[in-house]
Amino acid sequence: MHPSSPIPAGCPVHGAQGACPAVGAERFDPFSSGYLDDPAQYLRWAREQQPVFFSEALGYWVVTRYEDVKGVFRNHRDFSPSNALEKLTPPSEEAQAVMASYGYAMNRTLVNEDEPAHMARRRLLLGPFTPEAVREHEPLARRLAREYVDRFIDAGRVDLVEAMLWEVPLTIALHFLGIDEEDMPQLRRYSIAHTVNTWGRPSPDQQLAVAHAVGNFWALAGRILDKMRADPSGPGWMKFGIRMQAEHPDVVTDSYLHSMMMAGIVAAHETTANATANALRLLLEHPSAWREICEDPSLIPNAVEECLRLSGSIIAWRRVALNEVRVGGVDLPVGSRLLIVMTSGNHDEARFADAERLDIHRDNAGEHLSFGYGSHQCMGKNLARLELQVFLEELSRRLPHMRLAGQRFSYVPNISFRGPEHLWVEWDPRDNPERRDPARLGESQPVRIGESTRAASARLLRVAGLRPVAERVLEIELQADDGRPLPRWTPGAHVDLECGETGLTRQYSLCGDPEDPRSLRVAVLHEAEGRGGSHWIHTRLRVGERVRLRGPRNHFAFDESAPAAVFVAGGIGITPIAAMALRARSLGIDYVLHYSGHARAAMAYVDELRALHGERLRLHAADQGARADYARELRDLPRGCAVYACGPQRLLDALQELSAAWPLGTLRVERFQGAAGALDPAKEHAFDVELSDSGQRIRVAADQTLLQALRAANIDLPSDCCEGLCGSCEVRVLEGEVDHRDVVLTPTERARHDKMMSCCSRAASTRLVLEL
Ligand code: FES
């Protein structure tokens, strides 16, 4: 495709061309109100029709889909970040002279330099950004948030940006960098100027004012740095950098520190202020989501990720092509400039189901690209997460009755940073909860950073029905309180159900109809020898009660392209199998359903299954003398047939043995019990991992899992079970042999050594290369 490629004639979303905020590359204008108001929606036509296009107006190739945006970020061989801080509007000669008069000499920073120099510096400067180090800033964030809310809690109406969201992140940023608070007022003015200067379109008159502000910002940063050099002891990233300079003067230079100081102030402060304002606007525009986090603050960490996905504060970033390279099917010449629009990727339906919908329970919300990805991923992401979580928690606890006031939102015109300039909210102070219950003031919950937020994504559902479906088997029907549609699921998916006061979480396969958007069904066997989860469900759960549930997730997916399938269910293992067989039936796939149990009365859903599957159902009830002989039943599998099995361990083990005679990959099983035991450092060896995307090298100690080591190095990875059961912590392996300890991968997948579960599996040798 070339810039002259035909432009789509009409917007598929908005119909008539005139009604659409943007149709076609020729009309793309990142400074238009359409883009500034809602950049992801503005680019929807591109995601759907022309995902990589050339903007004549900007002189940039615009990249809009998730996989392409991530692909450009991860490819530091073909793409350079050298233009990330380049001025979009070249300054006039006069403006240049003004900045030169201040000695302005912004140089390379961690944001815009190439490898290998970048990684060498990043490694040296990373220490204060690890989750452990970042957690130390929580008390300050909480104290400041409380003090600022105190100032306006009785006002009933406030501009949150003005009253809190600008100054608190700035103060935290200054502390993080090790700067005194006294310079705050000037820095505030200067940092906006820096944004306009680099990413905006200032008019010739504005350019001079901006040039003076940027020059002042530069000079101030220099003075502050000099002060620190006199005494670089104590906390703060810049002081840490000065100490690193003493040890590695060739890597961390003077000009580098000066540039980093200036860039760091903007990066650490403005992006967080904007992200918080975006998140609050989004949540207050969705009162049911706001109500949920007010009632259950444990949802906040995942809500933060979902808000960052839907409305992050850095919407686009830049790269330049070092080689001829293909992106999204488009050949780009050497020197092409790219505008990679993360916020568009975050709205890509191919990655996020129902992408336009705010779903604070979304399972993969944390996969957003708002912090970038790869070797240049935002170093301060965990500080931003910490602040967002604390601010949302403090505001939702103290002002749950807050609502958006009528207003028109405005944004500073630029291509990269986005957040409302004002956020007016109002409430009735007479209803402030702390007037009735002052104890609420001191409440708080721990922040979650450097760990998966999936555990904090549970949704509250109402028990709409309880029905015995066999001896000791109870079916639970769950619905949203307000009848809202529930997340879509596919056969084989399971949910995690929290069992009330027992503190236990149990995984149950979904067994209802995936086409029914209003309810989810699971069937639970009362396990006499269990740890209490099923006992609680059978004896304590009542219709009308609310339960917390995570998912659905599917690690036992049904391959709809297979010509034939054999389903094998043992006992309560019928639940995922029943949903799969229903799907096979509706697709017209040739299938047989084997269902075995020790007693007919203990086997759930037999009548329904018989009515649905007729002759295809083979019932093996031992008490009726119909014991299953799978060696015989599965002797002659049709070509290309897949065997799906779920049931007791001994059944799965027997099938595993039989599968030795089948083509690799034929048997697919669902297990709810991990194989990996507790980590025993005495029996393990340490190993090294190299991360191809971020360029890091990490040592995994004998007493550490790979997942723990990656998180400690600031790498974001989802996880859930941490037992090798669920597959959520999977990483791609590029080199090295894996010692697999999960129960997710099939023998075929294990033999390929191209992926592994980072929570339990390790290196068989001493080194692995991972695509991270
Ligand atoms: Fe579940 Fe690793 S977290 S397999």
C-alpha cells in the first residue's frame, strides 16, 4: 500500500461521510477536535479498513492496530526511537535563539536513544523503579491525597485537576526525583510549555512564549541538578543517577543527567495527572462502575488497568524506520516516520472483546499499550499505577456520591499526551460518609503493583437459581444484579468462584449455553474429602445471595476446525464437555460423547444430554454394569479426530497412556490440579534469561520462580493460579530448553520448547531467551 492508495468512500461506523469525525488518510488531523476528543473512535475507520496509512498533513505513517503497534515497539532493530522527542513543529529562528540564550541543549534521554547505549543506561538507572522500591512512595501518596481532599471535601463542587490532580502527582514526582518542593509553581508552568514545544503546534507568537518557558525550565533543571551534586546522598532518582555517574562516568554523563531531569519531571508528573483525570472522567461517566469500586475497593487495581486501556494519558508515540520494513502489510521505506497510536491499539476488537465497553472486570485489561512495550517501556509505570490506585481509592471512599458537573472538556492540543484540562465534579457535602462514620477516613487497602491484577477483577453476581442435577451435584445459575449482559465465553471456559467466608477460590467449568448473555451456569460436586469450597456452596449458598467470580477464561478450547471429536467425561467432568458437545452438534461436527460414572444417580444432566445427543451419547454407569473400556472404545479414532477429556485423575492418566499410540496433540485434557510442587531451592539450579524485546538480562535464583524474577525486573506479566494450571503466565521461548512443570501444555507443545508457564516451569539448562 502507498500513500496514494484509494481512500475508503464512507465510514462504516457513522455511515454518511459528513457525520464521521474522520474518514480516510487525507482527512486525518491529530489537532482536530474529533481526534482530541476521542482519538480511538476517530481512528476506528483506520483499524477496520486501512490500519497503516500515510498522513500527508503530518508526514507520518500512522499505525493503528494492537499487534502492529506492539510489533513496532518490540522491534528495536528496524525502528529507532530517535524522533520521540523531536519537535513536531520546527521552532522559528527567533524561538531557537531564545532557547539558546538559556543554554538549552536537550540531548538524548532514556526515551529517544538507540541500543546498545540505551539499555546500558537503563540497567544502571532502573533500581528506584522496581515494584519494591516504588512501594516506598505509598505513604506519601496517601498522605498527600488525604490532605488535598480535606481542603475541598465540604465545598460540594471542585475542579479536581486544579484542586488535586496536578499538584499531588507533581509533589510525588519531585520527591521521587529527589527535588525540593519549593520550585513547584515554576515547574508547573514550564512542564506544560515543554509538552507544547515538543508535541504541539504552537503559533509563531506562542513559540516565543513557549521558548522562554522551556529555556527557563532547562535552566531551573540545571540549577537543581547542581544543588544535588553538592550532596547526592539520600533518596531520589536523580541523586541515584549522580551516584551511578560516579561509578560509570562514561555511561551516565552530565548532559544526560540534565536532559533526564527535565524529561523526568514531565514524564513522572504530567502523565499521571492526566491519566488520573481520564480515569475519573471515565468512571464517573459510568456510574455503575463507579458504584462498584466505591462498594468494593479491591476492584480498583484492575479498574485502573481498564481505564488506562480505554483512556490512557499517552495516546501515541513515535519511531523512525532504520531499514525497509513491512508493518501491517504495508512496505515502509528507510527513514519513514511512524506515529504509533497506542490508544487505537487499546481499542482493537481483535485484542479486546467488546473493546469500546468499560469493563472493570476485564480479564486482559493489563495487556494495554498505554505504557508502551519492550525496551523503552515506561520505567515509571508502577509509580503511576500506585498513584492512580491511591487517588481512586481515597476519592471513591470519601466522595462516593460525587458526579460529573456539566462541562465541555478541553485538551492541550498535541499528538501524544491527553488529559482534560479541567474536571468539574459536584456532590452534596451533607451526604459525605465521613460525617456519619469518621472511622472511614483511616481505611485503606494495600496497593497492587508488579503483580497481576486479575485477582482484583472479580465481579459480584447474584445467585439466580440453585438446582440439584444429580446426587451431590448442585447447579448454580448466576446473573448480574441489574440484568446487564455478562462476558462472552466459549465451550471449555471456566470461572473462579470465591467461596464466601472460607477464603477459598474454586475453579468451575461453565456448562450452560454460551449464547445466553444473561446468565452463567456451573455445576458443583459436593466433595467429601475437599478443603471446604464445595461444602460451603452446598450448605451455605442461597438464592439471592451475591458471590464474587472471576473470568471466564478458557485454557481448554474446542478446536472447531477438527473434522471429528470424541468427548470423554468422567463424573463432574461432564461440565466443560457438555458445552463442547453442544457446540460440535450445532457446527455439524462428527462426534461421540462418552460419559462415565460410578452410579447413574450421581451423573448430572443425563436426561438433557440424551435428548440432545441421542445415539451419540455413550453412557457408562458402573452401577448398571456399563463400565467404560476406553482402550476398546477409542481404538479406531477417525483421521484428524481430537479427543477432549475431563474427569478424575485416574481417567486422565489412563487416557494419557492410550494417547501414546495416537498422533501427537490428539488428546486434550482439562485439569484442576497442578503438577508442580512447592519450590525446593536445594533441588533447583539458578539460570539466566535474556529478554529479546526489552533487551534485559535477568538471573533467576534457585529459590525464585521465573515469574517472580521477571516482575522484580519491572516486566508486566499476567498470572493467576501460580500452580501451572491456568496458562495465564505463558511466555514465548526463543532459545533454550524448558523444564516444563505445568499441566496446561500438551506433549506436542512441550516438545517444541517455544513457550512455557513462567510461574512454575524452569530452564532445563542454564539459559533461556524469551520474547519479552
Ligand atoms: Fe496459572 Fe502460571 S499463573 S499457569
